[in-house]
Amino acid sequence: MARLQIALNTDEIGTELRNSYLYTRDPFTMIHIPILRAGLSYKSLNVVHVSHIQTGEPLAMVSQANRGLIAKDLGQAEENRCALEDLPVSELLAICKKAATLFMEAELPLDDASQSPDDYIQQVSGTTGLPQSLCRKNMQKIRLVLGEMEAVLDGLTRGLDLSILDSGWGTQDNRPLSYIPQTDTLGGVLPSNSPGVHSLWVPAIPLKTPLVLKPGSEEPWTPFRIAQAFIEAGCPREAFGFYPTDYSGAAEILLHCGRSLLFGGGATVAPWLGNPNVQVHGPGQSKVVIGADKISRWEAYLELAVTSVAENGGRSCINASGVWVPSDGRDIAEALAKRLAAITPKALDDPGAKIAAFTNPKVAEGISGLIDNHLKVPGATDLTATYHDGGRVVEAAGCTFLRPTVIWCDDPEHPLANTEFLFPFVSVVEVPQGEILARIGPSLVVTAITEDEAFIHDLLGSPDVERLNIGPISTNQISWDQPHEGNLFDFLYQQRALQVNRVQ
């Protein structure tokens, strides 16, 4: 305990020294992203630099929270929750609407500086490699969720009268209802792949649950800007903890927040899969499935498959990584390859840019090498290879990209038949319709193009399908009044058995 206290004191003293001396002597002006402790900015002695993907120059320095600091602040969780509990849900929904406009249009605080919407888009693109056009689309997604929060909560709560959360109990459909909060805070270990994913945790605020957020190392911008938009809109600042940190700090959040969301790859989320207090958002392995009754018209659904694979640069868990069909598989794969190969890398500020660059070229090379190693196993063919003059990895506009890749798998057991990567990558697999559900494995989204009632019945009964689209609906098309991956309301609240007999 003594070592922990010394670490905390050293951090605080170091911050004061930097404020009074080192910062005044620094000849460079650089953006600083602070820790938020109950909404208040805090500069740490320990900082890391986030660099621009093209120039390699530091774009911002980000204060780092150690595990002890996070643990100390979590001791104030109940007090922070009280600040939200004092506001009715109706007022918090009004704050969400104001925050939607502020997030999209306003110049918001960024420590001692400010950030315009254009600044934000350039900064996100500059540190993540996502084209500016896609950053703007993701920004609009977040605005939509904030602005339509009442409809979002109506879907999550299945039409609950939200005033019940204000009083603790009430009646609906002539029966008493009461809900017990399961936590004083919602932790979030967040990703860097796509800003739109942050729309998943924002409903916690109108659900009266403060946030303890660890941003992705390359994308601190979006959660910080969302927090500032809420605070400017009148939300109690105590609702926001923002802790850029390392693996130990992330573990502190996951272990000691009553409920947490964890985003990451398979290896990152694996240790937490059995923890009921952690809602895992890992690889989606989403699929497009064409039924035997529709396969003769597969060309009519080619555009849907292209969109499902490539929208948002192929970076989302709801992008399709597999197309499963009962016949015509090779023809479908060839057509997909021709269409996806036409998507070429462009400069990040090009309005027509559709795929993202990799912040670390070695990651792109490693992914490409892994694909090539798997292709040495018989049963799979890269059909986009003939279009890739110079290879899958390409340097363009000062960045490193992976070109879209389509794999034809004539062996459904092949390692590439059911895998996912962080770029537009898809395997086309042909198996009899009766075997599809047994082979596709856990899938976040399945778009099933079929009118076969028996097949639809089997799809509805499959425990491996998280979200089901019946008919020509792209996998990336979100209905915000439907749970995305797990239900946040059910995660944060438990219905209490309640009987009321008021004696007159």
C-alpha cells in the first residue's frame, strides 16, 4: 500500500512541476489530451505520444493514468452516480439531443485548447488511418444515436416507461415494475478501429450510469469529444472518467467496475469471455447467406455483398467476412473479386477514399503473410491476386494499405473459410444449405437472403446468430432501436420482483 501511495503522490507532484516549469520552457506547441477524473482535466507526468500516420510526427501527447489512480477514483463511483440519479431521464434525453448537435457542429474544449469538427476529423484520420470521408460518416452515426436516444432506449427497454428509473418503481400495463441498478459505473475498454463503435456506450448516460473509459491507443479523440459534448450540454461532469492507460489499468477497469464493455481481437477478449460482468465485443465474423430458393438470382445481391464487406473500410465487426451459398460459389467469388479489387487506396483526405491505412506497416505485412501461409493449404484460392499488381500490401499517398481480398474456398474446413481481418476481406464458401448453420459458427450478423420458411425457422433457432437480417439487408445496416451486440439495459439493470398492497 505504501508503494501505491508514493506512486500517486509522485504523479501529482510531477504534474505540478510540469505545469509550473517544464511546460513553460517547451519550445514546441502540441495538443495535450488529459485524463478526466470525474470530468475534470488532469495532467500526468507520464505521457505517450500519438503520431500522425503519414509524417510520423507526434500529433498529440496523451496523459497516462496508472492503475493506482484508477483504483483511487473508482472509490468515488457511488458519489458520481448520485449526480446522474438526481436528474430525470427526460432531462438526460434532452441533454443527449443537445450533445448530438454540439458533437457534430461545435468547437469543444480539448484541455487548454479547443477542437473544431474539422480538427476532430483530421485528427482521427491522422492517427487511425481511416479516411476523412469515413470519419465524417462515423461522426454522423454518433450524432444520430445521440439525437434519437429516446428511440434507442425504447428498443433496449422494450417500451419501458423510463420515468420508472427516476422513482425506482412504477406501474405499466397495470402491473408494478421496479429495476435494480447492477453497477455504479460502466467501464469501457475501447478500440481504435472505427469511431462509430462509441455509439454503443453512450446510452449509459440517460440510463444514469457514469462511465469509466479507457480509449484506444490510437483513437482517444472520439470518447473525449463525446464527453465534452455531454458536459457542454449540461450533463454532470462527474459522469465521465477518461483514463488513457496500459494493460494493467485496463484490467483495473474490467475487474472493479461492476459492469464493463471490452472491445478487441480474439486474443484480447478470450480471458474475459466467461466473466458475466464483462460484455465482450470481439471479432464479428458476420456472414451473408443466400438460400437455395434465391441462389439463381445471386447477381441481384452482389451489390449488397460488396457493401457488407467493404463499407467503413471493412473495419467493423458488422462487416461480412464470409459469403455462404449452396451453389454457384466460384462464380460469385469471381464477381466479388472483380468488384472489390476496383476499390483502390487513396489519400486520406480524398473524398473518394474507401479503405483505411494501417498505422503500423508491419501489421499489414503480417496479416498479408498470414493469409499467404494459409493459402499454401489446398482448398482455397485468392481470386483478387490477379488484380493486385505488386501484391496485396501497397504503399500509396504516404501510407500502407491492404487491398481488398476475396478468397474462394472449395473446402469449408479450410483455415480461411471462417476468419476475419481488419480490412475488406471475405471468403466465399459453398456447402449444401442444410449444412450452412452447422458450419458458419458464431456470427454477430447473418444476412439471410431467402423466403424459405423452414430455413428461416432454423436461422431463428440458431444460438450462433446474434443479429439476424431476413432479406436483402446489408450486414452493416444498423437499426438503432435494436440491440447491437448484447442489450445494454439488461446489462445495467435487473428487474426486481415487486408486489404492492397499500393499506388505506
